[in-house]
Amino acid sequence: MSDDFFGYGGAERREAPRTLLADLTGEEWEKFISFAARRSYPPGATVVETGSREAALVLIASGRLRVQAPDAAAATRAEGEMVGLLSFLDGAPSDITVSVAGPDAAELLLLTPDALQRLAAWKPRIAIALLRDLGANVAARLRRLQPGD
């Protein structure tokens, strides 16, 4: 990982951000996981309910999630992807419902804002990597909505 906060690695980041925290070493990844809550959900279980105020970034360790937003087609997210980004960043109630899709359980890592503060105090390099990746993800979403800088 570059020590430069804005060292995203080139133009390819503009289209589709890499997997979250892809630059971490195995040891750093284990440290990150130690700050997140690990949860297992059975098939069909609701993970996030529309209107929920639990601001947690949800990273999919295994399994698949179905994400349903009002007035939009459902989307599926798989291992290595995340959900709950906007509520995590701004603390607003969730505008999506998330449930476990498919026949298998889902193993999820939930990172709360408080856990991020602890991570930043003890492992600032990992916290910076996470915030950089989250910023790149938000930027990619905005670019899809409004082309140009």
C-alpha cells in the first residue's frame, strides 16, 4: 500500500474500486478482523432492515446478500463486497433491506464507527487504508451517476 493517502494506483480505480482493503497483508487483515464483530446469518435472515439506525459497515466474508432499495431492482452482493456504506458514513437510517440470499449461511464482519475509532487509535495504517477505499468507493458511485469531474 502506498504511504500517500491519495495514492490510489491509477485510473483503473475510477471505474470500479478494488476489493476493500486489498492492500493489507495477511497479518494486517487479521488485525482488522479483530476490531470487527463476526456474525453468522442463516439463509433468508434479515441483516439490515429499512429504517434501521445501526450504523455498521457490513463486509461479506462468505455467502451472498440480497440488497433491496425502494423503487429499485434487488441486487446481490458476494464475498469481498460490502453493504451499509452510506449509513456507516453519515449515521442516517438505512434506506435498504439486506437479507441472506441463496441456500447457504452468510458470514459477515460488522464494523461500527466506534470500532473504527479504536482501529484508528491502535492501527492507524489500517484505518487510513479503509477510509481511502471507502472514499474511492463513494467516488466511483458518484462518477456513475454524474460523468465528469
